[in-house]
Amino acid sequence: MDNFEGIDEKLKAKKDSNKEDRVTYSLDAPGTIDVLVVEEKLVYLTEGLNLVDTIRVEDKVFAPPPKSSIPYFIADADKVFHYLAEYKANLRHSLDLYEELLTYHKNISDLPHEAYYDLLALWDFHTYLLDKLHFSPIIYLYAVKERGKSRTGKGCIYVSRRGVWTETVREADIIRWGNDHKAALGFDVKDAPKKFQRANCDDLILARFEEGSSSSRTLWPEKGAFRDTKTFNLFGPTIIATNRPVDDILESRAISVDMKPTGKVFNNPVTPKDAWELKARLTAFRILHYQDELKEVDKPASGRLGDIAGSLYKIVTTYFPEKEASFARLLNIISERKKEDATDSLEAKVLEMVIDLNYEVEKGFLSIEAVTKKINTGKEERFTLAEDVIGRILRGLGFVKKRTAGKRGIFYDLDLIEKLKLNYGLDTSNDTSDTETDIPNKDSDPSEDSGISEAESHESQVSPSKLTQTELSYTEEVEA
């Protein structure tokens, strides 16, 4: 009997030993700022600025994964500490780094407006400050072939923190890159909307723009309730370069850059190595400001734009107050573009019909039939919209359904209409230059334009088929 007890003790000791030796690979172990490279090996940089191979938390041991398993460049520790010492002695280090990023992007891309270089520089910074932010603006690069979409996207991703430039839209990869790497993802895909939908990853990409977004998967059904599921974090920076317009929902979370033809000749390809020095500098910037709290500021614009631009505005006010005027110009350009897009949408056209039909309103009631007839006027029969489709659009806009004398309609809500007119850029009675954004442009001349040429302001970034695609999506909902 004693022998059996001895065997049991040995087995138990061996089991405990194996448990202690079990290592969990992680790029973000508790109490660490980042991972760096020392002699071709990944090590942790702790909050006390020590380099260590492992971190032990209770009975768990964390270690960085093998360097060969990382698909992006990670800065060398010696170089990062060199820049860290340099930045501590230079009060202008933030602004100097900002200017270096502007130069870097100008050597890669010919953007439609000077202010977009500020956008790219701020987006680069936000990837290194992501743990301080709630929203991450998606950058959407849209144009036909040979406009520099891929060059521009690569330039951002290669200099970003843990950036992955890919044509892969597999659900499993997107989840793992988001959860395990907290990676900045750049998608270079033809007809992105269709590929995202076919790969069943469109909702995953939408979710990446907000902190706290997650996705659950049942991985171990044999373990039973509460132990069979794993939840993955999705939040992370995203860039999409494509030749097709994305849908309205994704675009509302994105800042669009419409790439124009260029006469510039860029002799060199964009490679990850071009960004190595800047990545080391940005990593040093992250370490130096790791404990900082970003300034609390009011949203710089209303609606969703205020959310996504607010993250960049916090970075500007905290580290680059000298760039507030540049940011105000950028925000004005983005606001004007989004207003143009909203005005071109099917919802805006239905709203216009509702406004035009105010003479049809009786006791606060407007029939859906009247709106449908109005919007179908002059259309070929195959392009007309059904009442059910119009009813769904009106409901989506926020109108309350109402039925009178057997007719379906809506309550003609004047307060709602005024708000919707502003949202969809239909309020032409007032100058909206002061209502779109809330940042005063300190250096601008009152006569200075928005930065968009007359030709560009009338040019829709929506393809001729986009309206039909939107109509079809509503029609498909009704048929379903």
C-alpha cells in the first residue's frame, strides 16, 4: 500500500511540475508596455522599463511568442532606448516626429488634399496610443485601378504598430489578428464589400472601430455550459483599399480618401524596411507617454463623425496643439464629403419627397402611397420602388407609423424632419460651416474655402450603381 501511495505522490508532483512549466504565449502580458527584439529574440518591456523573458502571474507564466511567428517588424530594444533617451531631452520630440511622418507619407502618396497627410500621420500615432482610445477611425481608400491606393495603405500599415497588410478576409484570421496581436489590419482587396460578405466577416470589420467589441465562438462543446465558449476581442485600427464603394454602414465608421490621378512618379516600391526607423521612434514615443492621460475634449463634430474624429482630436490637443488649425481644415473637408455622400443616398431622396409633400399632410398624417408615387415619378417600371420598401426607409429614418382611413402612412414629425435635414445635408437655409464642426480654425482666412475644389465638391464618390444597390438591399429585406 505504501508503494502505491508513493507512486500517487510522484504522479501528483509531476502533474504540478508540468502545470508550473506551462507557458502561455502573449504579446501583451500583464504589467508590460510592449515587446522588443534583443538578439533576434522577443522580450517583454515591463512598466518599470526592464527587459524580461517571461512574466509570472500567480500560477501562469507568460512569454512572447517566437519571433518567426510574427508577420510584422518589431523594433530593436537598443534602438528604442536610444530614441527614448533622445526624446526625454527634446521637448519638441512629438512635433518633430509628426513632421517626419508627414514627409514619409508625402514620399509615398499623392493625396487629393494636403490635409490628408495630417490624417495619415495622426492615424499612425493613434495605433501606438490605442489603449487610451475608445474609437479607431477606419480609413477607406477608394478609386479605380492605378491611383495609389495600395501604396498609401502600405505606407500606413508598415509604420503602424503591429501592422498587417493582407488580401486575406478569412473570419478566423481577422479574429486572431484582433485578439492575439491587437494588430492594425490593412485589407487590399478587389470589390471589398462582396468579399467581406461572402467571407462572413463584414460584421467583424464593422466591430473593429470600437473598443469593447467582441466575438464569441463555441470551441469546446464537450466541456458544457460556460466552459465551451471563448470570447475574442476585435478592436483595432483598420484600413481598406478597394475599387468598389463600401456600404453606408461601413462608410459611417470610416474616413474616406478618394484617390485622384497623379502626375508624380514614385520610383521606389513601398516596403516594410522603409518604416523601420520610424517604427522604432514611434515605439519610443509610446513608451515615453505610456502613463499619459489624453486630454478630455468635447466631440469635434456631431454624430458618428464626432466619435471617430474625436480620437484623433484628443491626440492633437494633447501632443500637437500647434496642429489644431490643420486638424480643423481636415475635419471640415471630411464633414463636407460626408454631407455630399448623405445627400446622394436613397434615404435623403425619400426625405426630400417627404419635405416636398408637406401640402399632402392632413392632421399630421402623410400617406406612404403619396411618397411612393412621388419618388417613382418618371422612372421606368422596372426601377420603381414598392410601398413596402418606402415604408421601411421611412421607419429607418425614425418616422412613426400611422394608419388613417385604412391607409398606411407616417406621423409628419416636423422636429424630426429638421434634425434629418441637418443629418442629410438638406438644410440650405443656413451656412453650415459653423455647425458641421466645433473646432475654431484659428489661422484661416474668413474667405478661405473648404479645401475642396468646385469640381470635386460636385463629384460623387458613389458609383452609378450604388443607388440601385441600396434600393436592392431594402427590396431584399422586404422579400425576406
